[in-house]
Amino acid sequence: MKTFAIIPIAGKGVRFGSNLPKQFIEVYGKPLFIYTLEKFQNNCDVDYILIACSKDNMQIVKCLIDKYKLTKVYKLVEGGSVQIESIINCIKSVDDELSLDDKIIVHVGNRPNLSDELISRCLKKYDEIGPLSTVVPCIEVMVNTENDSIIPRDKTVRVQTPQVYSFGDLKSIIYNVDLNNIKASTLCDLLILNNKKVSFVDGELANFKITYKEDLNIFKAIVFSRQNKEN
């Protein structure tokens, strides 16, 4: 049984407000997505890494993989127009090499602050409960703006990555999905829309998604603090 990590980094980062996709912005001399990849490179439970990136950035990503000695990177795959398409492209690129029980752990490139423990915990938890997604509690008041109703916080969670599946969980679904009319943004959504059970496990609040410049500033402060402790 093998474990493949899929890291999509093909997004344009429109909400970030930069001409450069946010995953390529450097934090203390290192591109943001490299911090993410290094977490999977260094995790003993991950065998291979698949990266989905835009066609225009293929060469620069190849150079960065070599520079940072990311030896687990097995394949670069051209990303799709949306994240779920990029993930499906990665799976299809190795489907003839996968067995049904091989694990697939998906994590987006702009969540660079996950812990090694979270990766391993999710992979081990899959053996107990099957398909899973990490989640964190909603701590703010939730309001449905269409009817001004309050949504109870104890009934909602925020979905994160990592998410873990086996190839057997996904095979029949990804080959029947209409990518031109898809309503899912992650594999978690896709399975739920296909009436498949997905369990939710505790994620990490520190595993935040870098969407806006304020998020990047927080991550920079974390890296700075970490480097100072190591020195």
C-alpha cells in the first residue's frame, strides 16, 4: 500500500490582490508552497508527492523542486481551471499505478503551517473510519444573509485540508463527474454530493489558509519566531 500526497498550486490567487500567485510569494527567501511541500517531504508516512500547477509555471516549479531537494515529488501535472479539476488530474495521471487501497492525502499549497503530527494522524485515522476531512469549529456568529437567520455554531464547522481517501473511494466518482458543471470545490464536497460518507476529524487552527495579505503577515511572523528559536 502506497501513500500519495496531492498538492494543488495552480490557483491564481485573485483575492490576494497580487500579480504573482500567492503560492510563489517568498517568505524569508523561500516560496510559500515550498514550506507546504517540505512538510510532506519530511513526513515518514508519505511515499510520493504529486503537484498540480499551471502550464506556465511548470519549469519554475521543476527548478524549485531540485533546489530544495524534494525527492518525493513523483510527478508534475497540469492543473485545471478549478482546484477540484487539478486534484482529479493528479489522480488520473497515476491511476494505472494505483491499487484500490492506496491512500491519497490532499492538501492545498496555501496552507503551509500544518504540523507533521496532523499529517500522520489523518493517515492513521483513515484506517479506522475511512474517507475523512479535517475541520475546525466555527467560532464566530454565523448568519444566513438571504433570510437574516442565525445558524447555530454547534451545527457548523469549517472544512480544511488535509483530506484522506483511498483510490477505491474515488475511482468510480472521478471518472463520472462532469467537470464543466461541477458544484464541488474539494473531494470532500464531491463525495458528499455523491451520497458517500465522509467523516470529520479535528484539524488545527494554526493550519490556516493564506487567502489575504493579512494571512501572509501572520505566517511571516510564525516563521520568524520559529527561526529565532532554532538559532
